[in-house]
Amino acid sequence: MTKFLTAVSALAMAAALNGLPTNAVAADLAARPMYKAPVIEPWNPWMIRLRALGVVTQDSGYVDQVLGSGLKTTDTLVPELDISYFFTKNIAAELILGVTKHSVSGTGTLTGIDVGKSWLLPPTLTLQYHFTDFGAFKPYVGAGVNYTFFFSQKAAGGTVIESHLKDSFAPAVQVGFDYMFDKHWGWNVDVKKLWLRPEWSGTLAGGAPITGKVKLDPWLIGTGITYKF
């Protein structure tokens, strides 16, 4: 009988001892906070902007056959869309799209003579560097190339009965900034300079051909809404 009680006591003590580590580990685990991995939002490289764009041209040019002649081009204000793709958070490419309409008239010895009108499609592609160390204020600089298509060209009539501007390449530089209100929406200000000097040809009322060059060299000054995907 004594041996039986001793064995029962030993078994109870062993069971109690075996239970202590399990309870201690469980209590320790319950006391420790659970680790949660940080939420990383996927990065989208696309950005679009819708701007009001002022096209301010240089009033310069000439007609080869007329000594002392000059040409000037009207300025215009148009809507413009640009699409940007970010290769990294600092390097991006931007394509601007829009159309403008301009009139060309004479200056100097051609003062008072209307030459003609034309629509322009001037897609411009730039490579940009964006500075990211200024919080919501995100300035950038860029450089690239423009190719301008002239279409729906029309001579003024009277003195000039035919007028044609030749499609042209032009280098471009830019500076601007986005001010982001949140991670998607912001406000943009952008200034570009193009060195655009298309060749021009026409025909006078008497049938004589004339040639020249229009030095547009426009400033493209825009401001509008930014949306970052």
C-alpha cells in the first residue's frame, strides 16, 4: 500500500512539473505583441497633367526675295495634355499633346500684308529629373525634342495666294514643379522653350514664287492639374 501511494504521488508530481513549462511558454507568448509586416503600396509610374498652355512666339522671320522684310506670328492660349512615365522616382519621360492655331503677317517692308494661317500639332518629348527632397514641392528640369506638324494651312489671299510652312524638328528645354496636395492630386506649373524655325514658301498673286523662314522660337507656359496614379 505504501509503495502504491508513493508511485501515485510521483506520477502527480511529474504531471505537475511537465505542465509548468507549457503554461509559462503560453503566458510568455500571450504577453508579447504580434509582429505585423508594414503595408507597402504598389508604385505606379504613370502621371498625367491637364494644363492651360500659353504659346508665346518670337516675332521674327524673313522673305528671301524682299529686302528688309520680316514676319510675325500670333500668340495663342490652348488646353494641353501631357503624359509622364517614371523610370525611377527621379527620372521620367514626358510627352505633351495639343494643337494651336497661328496667323503669320508681314513686318518691315511687308508691314500690313497678311501671309496666312496654319494649325500646329507640336508633340514634344522630354527626359526629366525630378527632385524629391522637398516634401509636397517637387521641382524638375528637362530637355528633349519637338517635331511640329503644320496642317490646314491657308493663304490670306490678295497679295499671297499660297502659303506653306514645312514640318520641323526643334530642341526643347523645360523647368517646372508639381505641388502635391495628397498622393494623387497636385498643381503643376511648367515652362518650355523651343527653337522652332520652319521654312516657308508661297506664291504671290502674279504667280511669282517666294521663300523664307519663320522664327517661331516659342515659349510654352502652362499651369494646371496633376494626377499621379
